[in-house]
Amino acid sequence: MKYEILARGHRLEAIGAHSGYRIRMSTLACGDLVTWPLSVHIRGSESEDEVHVDVPKRQLSSAIEAFDFGYECATLWIDALDHRRD
């Protein structure tokens, strides 16, 4: 599985990893939303601050669709960052 989903009050949070980076995504835990707002953050280690990943606006129809899209955006961001360091 790419990420694990956790319920935190009125939020759903998904935690995953890619290339040594931790990915944290969050959205609202509400089943009757028309679209799902999404926040994506990454960090390389526990001692580093999280970095916000800008996610393009998109009509997302479920929490799973939002998390899949957020994970894809985060992995592209991480791969681009790693490529710049080479």
C-alpha cells in the first residue's frame, strides 16, 4: 500500500513514503462533499521541517481519489527535487 489512512477528528490523514521522504496528506472526513480539499506535505527526516507541496486544483470525488492524486503530486515533486541534486 502506498499510504496508510488515519482518522483524526474532522480530518482524514494519509501517511506514506517515497525515496526516503515522508508524505503527509490531509482532507476532510465528511462523506457528503462535492469535492475534497487536499493538503500535501513532505519531509526528508524527522529533524527537518515539513515542506508544503502545491497541488493543482482538481475536482476530486472521494478521499481515496484525493489521496491518490496527492501521492502522485508528492512523488513527482520528490523525484524532481532529487533530480536537481544530481
